Amino acid sequence: MVVGEAAAAGNEMSLSNMVLGFYEEAERERYWPEDNAGDGSDEEGSSTGGNNAESRAFWQEQHSQLHEALAKTSSAESRIRADTDDAVTQMRATSGGVCSSCSGRASGCRGCALRFVAERLRDAGYNSAICRSKWSRAMDIPSGEHTYVDVVVPTKSGKAVRVLIELNFRAEFDMARGGAEYKSLVAALPEVFVGRTEKLKAVIKVMCAAAKQCARENNMHMAPWRKHRYMEAKWLSTPERVSPGTGTGAAVPVGSPEKQPKFRASMLTLDFGGRTAVEVV
């Protein structure tokens, strides 16, 4: 867990999991009353059970697909991950935590952690920013909003590519009533996700299919915030992208990631490792 101070973050996520677990239990009782709990069907298909060959084959396939999706990493992603890990390590080692504008309140620790990581990446020469995505309510999912960090990387072709950073990635897929197979998949996720949108899409597809199967096997209704469309909206809808600002915590709009300028590298900006430290428009 890397949101603010470890203790505050743990309490915050424990409370979040408890609340989600309460709602999932309520949903289960609504859609699966005790007198019908053993009929083996739900609104999204019949239960397959957790012990037969079909179920085992499904979970083996999900583990394989998840491993394949996470294994695909470009050199740019590897560099950003290394610098993100350094920022997280520095954040953990900061005496008194990294909370500033929130005065150490647990409700603000995530925002302070995101700002800290985004600032450290920007100091390292990346075009990093804090992204805030919002989506409207639909027939099958509720409205919501989510905040994370991204880095825009210029390519040789001149096209900008986004690398997304989620500091609490594993926790985003925790399920209070998840079965052993589902929890095993969650445990295989990185605590901090760093990757392009294609990688994230593949991981979300695997985890949402697993959540659906888990709901079937445990006779639970599929909670709307577990659905594929909702999970994609968190990270893949067009966000408001704002700079991490200065030490005062100020944020300045820097535009949509869909309309990034083309970058060229000045020879004066190359360090001896061959990596561009500053992008020049």
C-alpha cells in the first residue's frame, strides 16, 4: 500500500473493502435469497460450480492470460516503472509522510501520494500529470470518478503515447467475498501498475471475466462497480489532465492527452545515459 502513510492507507482501504463487502452482501441477499441460493442460476448465466473441470480450465486460462498481459513491457515502461518505484520508496521513507494540503487527514492521503509521485517523475524529466476521469451513470453502471497518474511519452514517429500509473492497482480489484481462485489472481497483480493502455485493457478484461465467474460460483450478484465497463471508465475514459504543480500543491490544466504536441529532443537535453531529460516543443 502506497497511499500516504502506511497506517492511514491501510485503515482507509480496510474501510473501503468493508463498505464494498457490505454492499456486495446486500446485493447477494437481494438477488440470492436463502430459499433460492442453491438453484445455481443468475441473471448473467448459470453457475458453473467451483470444483468441476470446466471451472478449473477457466481459472487456468485466466492465470495464463494475466501473466501474458503483464509480461508485455516496453523499454519506456521499464524506465518509468524504475523511476516510479524510486519515487514510491522515497515517499515511504519521508519522515511524517507526504501529506501537505490535507494536513495528514486520511481522506487526502491518496491525493498527496499521487501529487508526490507525479512531481518526482516530472523532476526526472517526464511529462507527468495527475489525471481525473469522470463518467456518467448508465443503465448498468453508476456514475463515478477516479484519479491516477500518467506520463506522456513521445515516440520516434512523433505520436505521443500514454503510460498509466495506478498506485493501488491490486486493491482496485479486491473482492470481500472473492473465492480462492479469484484472490489468487488478485495476488498476481502488481501493487503499483505502470503500463500503456493496451496492457491495462488486457488486464481489466481478465479480471472482470474472473469477477463474473467468481460471482457465479459463489451465487452472488455481479456488483455494477465490478463490471468491465465501469472498470474501464476509471482509467480509459478521457480524463482532465493537470500538472502536479509546485510545492504549494497548485494544479495547472495542461490539456487533453488526446491532443498532445509533437516533441523533438534537443541535443542539450540528453544525459550521459542517453535518455532525454527535458522535452522541447
